Amino acid sequence: MNSGTLLRRTTLSTLVGAAVLGTALLAGCSDNKPAGGPPMGPLPVTVLDMQPQKVPTSVEVMAQTEGARETEVRARVSGILVKRLYQEGEAVKAGQPLFQIDRSSYEIALAEAKAKAEQTSRELNRLKSLIEAKAISQKEFDDAVSANAIAQAVLRQAELNLSWTTVTAPVSGTTGRAAKSEGNLISAGADSLLTSIYQSNPIWVRFSLGDSDLAKLSGGRLTNKNITGIELILADGTVYPKTGKLNFLASNIDTTLGTQALRAEFDNHDNRLLPGQFVRIRLLTGERDGVFLVPQSAVVQTEQGAIVMLAGEGDKVAPRPVQAGEWHGKDWVILGGLKAGDKVIVDNLMKLRPGAPVAPHAPGEMPGAPAPAKDAAAAPAKQG
């Protein structure tokens, strides 16, 4: 054996020995408590005593609000926009003036049509007496009747055109932003949009259900029979105080998205909801009995599934796999894995290890409070 081999073996032996010694020292440090320090007791934890409950079943999906009626306000005649007669975003009533288009050319056209209509009317009255005396042919009289009818129609159209220069609200509701400004040339047709009016009471909420959502319903499809109520959840998590009702249910599945379109209706007389808001819809589908409610923070998600930590036999930590359903408020609905009387740990989860001792206490109780009372009662018994 050469000196190099001997040196390598000696070095390896030294390293292994140092590692073993370090491990022993660490073990000794972990077993021995600091001199003069109090002994470390079981970790205090808050536990909930599990009891089966009855909870409503539901399906919750994203949704968006829209006006019950969204009406476009369009110009029916062309011309220069002279004035906007409303404040953008304010509520208006049906028939309220919103825009004024230049009237001058339409006033002239009305005057011409009125003069022409008066002329043909006088001519027709003059020919009536002549046709009765057979002084003119029937054709001349019929031509006068037709000319007068045409002139009266042109007059009516001129009156309408002049009235349309004042653009009014077709329905009551909340106005949107004006699409045209004063001085713009308005053209009747594709470019005639001036603004929109939104009726937000009641307000509609559009949403869709996918295959996974439909699978949660009885029979795998949505009907009026398996929906017991509809709730709307706002962006801050609060539930809208008024319940809704379905007013549209698509009879087919969208082949592109694979979803079924639905629409709900909610009372909105105080205008708390605005068109375009993103909200959540909760469809109440009945009740589920014999389930358990566990705070969301107490359910640990792992690769193998959801688990909860129990204060088991001997007050030792016992992980328990569970079957989690949907959320109910701030709790998970646990469908399986728990039984009545199980004590679920709801705090200090990061410090827990399987089999570690714990000191469980109910919510609101002080950890270890019963211990002094037990010792005090035992002392007199011993003396006697």
C-alpha cells in the first residue's frame, strides 16, 4: 500500500468520524433542555368538534351585469349637431330631448311642402265642382286627387324630418357617453349613433355553465326544478341582498366554448349595480345532509388531495385525507373522511408534525386553563 492510498483512507476515516460525532452532539442538544429552562410542553392548538350538518348545495360561476334594455339613440335625419341637451351619465325619461340638429334646412323644406300641399288642395276643391258638372274629364280629376295625396304625404314627411332634428330618448334609463360632439356632421344611417341608454332596473346578469358545472346538477342539466334560488356575489365577497330569477336559458350548448348560456334578473331600484360589472352567480341547487364544515385555512391541499390535521388519540397529531366539495361561505364542505366527534386543528398548522403531542382547546378558551384546577383538587385528596 503506497503512502497516497494510506493518506486517502485516513482522511476518509477522519471525516466519517467527525460526521458521526456531530450527529451525536446534535441529537444530544435536541434531547437535553437548556439548564434552568422550563420543559417544553405540547403545542397549544385550537380544535373544532366536528358534527354533521345540513348545508345548501350550489354552483358558483363568474358573470357580468348588463342593462335590462340597452337602447341605441340614433339620428334619423342628417345635419350639423348644434347642441347636446343632457348631462352624460344622468338618468333621463322617455321623450326627453337629448340632441339638437340644425333645423334651418328642414324648416325651409317644410314651408315648401306646406305651400305645395295647399296648392294641390285648392286645385282639387276647384275641380270637384267641375267634375260634378261634367266640365272636365274623369282623368283630370283623378290626376288632381293623386297630386294632392302626394303633396300631403310630402308635407307629412317634412313635418317628421323637422321634428326629428330634436333627438329624444326612446326609453327611460341612464345615458351613456355622447358619441358625437357639437359641430359634427351627423349622417342618417350607419354613422348615426349618438349615445346609448341603459335600463338598469331590473338589471340582467349573463353567465354560462360548463360541463363540470352541469355535472354537479341533478340529471346533469339545468332546469327550473333543480334551481331553488339564485344569489349574486359582489366583488368584495358580500352577497347582494336581493335574490334573482332566471329569465333566459339557452336550449343548446355553444359548440365553440362548450357552455350553456343563461341570464338572471335582479331588482336594482337603488342602482347599486351598474351595467358591465364582473360579479359571481351562485345557483342554489338544494341541500346536502350529513356533511361537515371546516374553515378553508384548516384544509391543506397536497398532491394526493386535501387533508386536515386532527387532535387524535392521546392528543397526538393525526393527518386525515378528506374529500372536499364546494365552498360554503368561508368554509369547505367536507363530503367524506370525517366522522362525528373528530377534532380538527384550525391553527398552528405550520408547526404540526404527525404524531407530535398537542394541547387542544376549543375556540375562545385559554390553552391549559383546566390543568391548575385539576392539581388543586388532587392535593386535598392526597392529604386525607
